[in-house]
Amino acid sequence: MAPTPPAEPAAPAPPIALADITGLVLAGGRGSRMGGIDKGLQSYHGMPLAMHAVLRLQRQVGSVMINANRNLAAYEAMGVPVWPDALADYPGPLAGMLAGLEHCETPWLLTVPCDTPEFPDDLAARLGAAAAAQGADIAMAATREDGVLRTQPVFCLINAMLMEDLMAWLQSGERKIDRWTARHRSATVEFSDPGAFFNANTPDELQRLQQRAQPPG
């Protein structure tokens, strides 16, 4: 009896097309550490922080939206759709992610915060490649700090089919991103430059960001 030939290795999953990803800028927070001001509208090199994020995302994905809960006209002036949280009282980034998923017309949603204007230009491509290669429904950026790999969970690529799951999670009273992502098959992608994820949570941090970065060319 002839030996059974070895099974051929499974073909690698095709990469996620960038046109199949919608980008979402998360600008719906209270801005508590900014003294309650709307963080996404603060000037960075002469342009609102959120606008920097919009432009950076537009180079990487098929379309872009903003999640905001106040000053909606100012965000709408940035030229992309603006969606507030569906849940009241500023429940956090997961609520913004849910708003994005509710209005996402592509298979994937990529979220970024409004206060990190220098995030990597290959964020979408690398997270998409990892999600496809690992069969994951979520892919998150990570950076190494003091030798420890730490996820950056608001830089998150999410399969749009998780919308109902996230809605149920929030309706149960849960708010923690890492507790939700841990429930799903997730991929982590390490980025070598932690500075690309430096975020301006306070006026002092925004000033430091202005000083450390070169004006966009």
C-alpha cells in the first residue's frame, strides 16, 4: 500500500485590503486631564490634533470617520462623518469603538485616539497583515517599554462582525478595553518606536509633543 503523501501546507490567508478598512478617530472623551477642554480640537503645529489623525489615517485606509460627543460642527468641518457615542455619560473608548462599528460599511474598523498625531504610517497595513496571518478578529499595536511589551489597545483593528458582542459587553456595564479584547482571538504587533505613540493627555504633554516633533512637511 502506497504511503499517504504529506498534506500540503495551508495557503496563507490573503492580506486585508486597505480599502476594506474604515478608520475611526476617537475624540469623544471628557478631556479631564486637559482641564475639560476638547482635546481633539487643540492646536498641534497649527492644526487640530484630530485633523492630524484624520489625514494620517486617510493615507492608510479606505475611508475615515470621527467619534465625538461635543463641538460636532467643528469636527464635521474636517470633512468626514462624525458620530457621537450611542451611550450617555462618556463611558470611554469602547463606546466610541461601538459607534464606529455601528456605522462601519467595511469588514474592518481601525481605531486611533485623537491625541497621538504621529502614529505609524504603516499602522493599518501591519495590523491588517497580522490579523489575516493569525486568523484574528482583533489586532492591536504594542511597544516595548523597559523591556516589557505593552499593548496600545486604542490602536485597534476590529472585525466589524464583533459589533453586537461589543454592544452586549457595554450594556452589561463593562468598560475595560483589555477585558473585552481578551475574549476574542487577538494579534499583537510590536512597533519599534514608542515615541510614535506618545499621546498628549495634558497641556504639558501637548507642549512636549510640540517641541519634540518636527512640523509636518
